[in-house]
Amino acid sequence: MSELETIAFEADPQAYRHWQVHIDDDIATVTMHVDATGGLRTDYDLKLNSYDLAVDIELYDVVQRLRFEHPEVRSVVLTGGFEKVFCAGANIQMLATSSHHHKVNFCKFTNETRNAIEQATDFSGQTWIAAVNGTAAGGGYELALTCDEIILVDDGSSAVSLPEIPLLAVLPGTGGLTRVVDKRHVRRDLADLFCTKSEGVRGSQALEWGLVDRVVNRTRFDEVVRETARRVAQRSDRPRAVEGATLAPLTVQRSRDRLAYAHLDVRIDRDLGAAHLTITAPAQPQPTSADGLTKAGASGWLLGLCRELDDAILHLRFNEPTVGTWVFRSEGDVGQVSETEEVLGEHSDHWFVREVRLYWTRTLKRLDVSARTILTLVEPGSCFAGTLFDLVLAADRALMIDHPDQPAVVRLTPANDGWYPMANGLSRLQSRFWGRDAPLAAARALVGKELSAREALDAELVTAIPDDLDWDEEVRLTLEERNAFSPDALTGLEANLRFVGPETLETKIFGRLSAWQNWIFQRPNAVGSEGALPRFGTGSRPTFSRERV
């Protein structure tokens, strides 16, 4: 497959080429056993359990299915399927030969999947444990870092390492630097030494520095891993004897300029460089109980729409890099959307309800960190309420028509003030009014009320309210203006403005590390003809420009 072909983000567990999943009672063992010939393209081999996007797409599917289809799973053991190899990290030939936009989106997607693993540990009662059965290098160690505990085999040769700087002239692109110091609290000078040692750190020294939690000889390794998984499983609140929800394949009709899902329609205007995403409210009454929501599963509107939006975002990111503006609309009844989501508030402690809310959190975060302009249009017949109103709050600009005969309305609900935190730990409502307590309190007082265009503008919830005479022209000018600006400058603008407030592990990974990785991936020291990536494995050393810029 070439990068010019469409990349699909669904996977079938029966057709996994790179992952093996075994479930024994409440413990799942996820084994990375990469098929070297199963990469996204055919011009490189995935040797030594190295990975590319094809491997990561399957891992993302594994994470999703364990959370939704297997409520009985309380702990997950992640290990390598080859002798003395856990994972060699991202495939170097893939990185050296991929387009810039593919490399950056690959790192972003990989980060998001690893954040989903951490979210499962922190909030789902499904704790991940890394059983590092051999060398874990680069992205392989970064994968282990996402787990709650890291157990390293002590065999005299297995090591953990982040060798990107000495070997490749890039950074650990999936959060490695940040997780070493912010999550594992490794001392800064030791972290510096570790990240510049291409051979990594073994055994007792890795334990002493805090890079792993336990070091176990090979004869007792499996036993200790199993004991750890059992101990971790005991503290989970996930149910043991209930049915999960099957994640059936998405129903979608695909063509060059359109994706037609059950609840979401995506149309691409290539002249304006815009994708128009229209969400429809549920056509049928939806479950009002947690058990009913679970039984409906992926066929229900709340989970079904979230899966569709997730898939559409990934499709547009990877397959439509020149479509720079995403325009959100909605159709349906505001009250129906509000009533449908009430089950997520009333039964938030139920395992399935919790997973749906956490999935919406992940999907909306994926929207936040996408390098695209987000424009939301509120028109007559729109249904931006609650969960969907977060698409208004997430927008770089939100326009709401002020129509005298066909009024548009919006509605805030409790969903907008805490259900779906951003990467900064704040709700999108809190982020909108960061540092301004009075308008935040005024907006909170409006929760549950239908708001007209004028009321929404006065509450500072939308950007502008053109009247019906000017609406089409205002929308057209906004899209044309956006399409005329430099995409690079817009990406910088949006990324700087979206994340106010406190810095967190996630904002550092996406706002700091990903941004610098983006820049470094374009520098000659990394990707030039004499750079480290093209020369890796050739026996010829790279030539570096010595300027610090």
C-alpha cells in the first residue's frame, strides 16, 4: 500500500497480523508479534517487532475491544512475542521514507492510542502492565511507559532505551521524554544521560534510576507477571459476569468526496479546502437505562455516533491533508439530544456508561489536537445540545444565525461542564472562560435552558450571529479567508489558542513534544541527504549542521 491510497482505521480481530489477545478469567494478555511483511507499505520490513501505522491501528482496536467487549477484563499484560525482544520501536525505514505529514500524524495517532491505555488504567478499572521480556528501544520503551507497572526481565542483555537522539537526530515522538520525567519522576540529569545512551540501561540500574518497577530473572519472570496481574485485578470495579457490547463494523458509504455514516455525513468541498460534517439526532427513541444502553451497544446513537466521528477525524487527518477546514453542522431536535444523553449523567458509575463517556472524551480530544480549523455553524433545525454543544465550544469560530422566522437554539447541559475534559484537565466551558469567573458562572446558570442566538451571544457562547440576509455571505467569506491563509501559520495559531490554563502530561506531549518533533522532522540533520534517518543502517555516519537555532 502506498500513502496515496486511502488508509482505513477499522480492524478485524480475526484478521490481526501483529497482535495476539488471550483472555484468562479477568486477565488479558496482549502479545506483540509483528508480521514483518504486514506493514502499511511494502518497501520496508517490520523487523524485531518494530511498528508502523498498520501495527498501531490494530493496537488501537485491541484497546477499544477490551474496554467495550470485555467488561470482565480487569488487568492487561502487554508483552513481546519474540525471544529477547519486547519492541524495537517505530520502523526506521518507514520514518525515513514517509512524507512529513504522515510521520507527524503517525506520531499523533500513536500518542492518542497510548493515552487511551493510560485512560483505561486511570478510569476504567482495566490496568495495563508491561512485561518487558527483552529489549525495549525507542517507541518500544515508550509503549511500556504507558503501562501502570513495568517489569523488566533480568537476563544480562535486555535493556530499555530511548536512542532517538544519538541514532536518528529526532526525539522520542510518542511522549517518551515527558513520561520519563513527569510520570516516572526520573531525575532530570539521569534522564538526560539515559536519553543519550544508544545502548540503553539494563537490569538493576534501570530499577535504581526509576525506569522500571521490577527486575526479575527469566526463570521467575512469567510467575511474577501473573502475580502482579492478579494483584492489580483485585482492585478493579469492573463487573465479572455481564455481556459486553460488540463493536460491529461501521456502516459507511465511501466515495472520493463523501463519507455517509448512519448518523454523520461528511462532504468535501475541494475548491474551498473544507470538509462539511453534518450530525443527525437519533431517529428513534434511545435507551434511558444503563442496561438498555449496554444492550443497544454500538447500534445506539451515543456510541454509534462517537465511533463514526472518531473514524471520520482519522480519515480526514491522514487521507485529506489539504482539506484544512472542518465545518460542523447538526440536524434534529435539541430536546431529543438532551434527553438521550441523560443516561450518561444518571448512571455515570455503570461500567458501560463510563466507557461511552470516556470514548467521547477521547474523540473530542482528538478533535482538539487535529491540525485543522474547526468552524461550527448553528442554523435553524440544529441540535447542538450537551455533548454536541461541545462541538460549538471546541470550534475556533462558532457562527449562529439570527433568523426572525426560523430561530436557531442551543442548550448547555451538565455534559459541557465536566463530562469531557480537554487535555488541560478543564471542560471546554471552563477553558472558554479561563481566568474570568463571572461569565463562567453566568454561563453555568444557563444550563438546561434553550438559548436564542442573541442569548448565546450575550453569554459569550458563540462568536457572531449574522442575520438571515447576511448568513450565506458570512459563511462563504469565512471559508474563503481561511483557505487563503498559510496552513502552517494557522496550525500554529490554533494550537496556541486552544489550550489555556494548566499544563498537564497531555498538553506537554501534544503542545510541546509533538510541535518540536514536527519541526525536527523537517530539519536536514534528521531527513536531509546526509541526515541521520536516511543514513541509518548504511554504515555511513550522518553529517550535522552545528548551528543551534
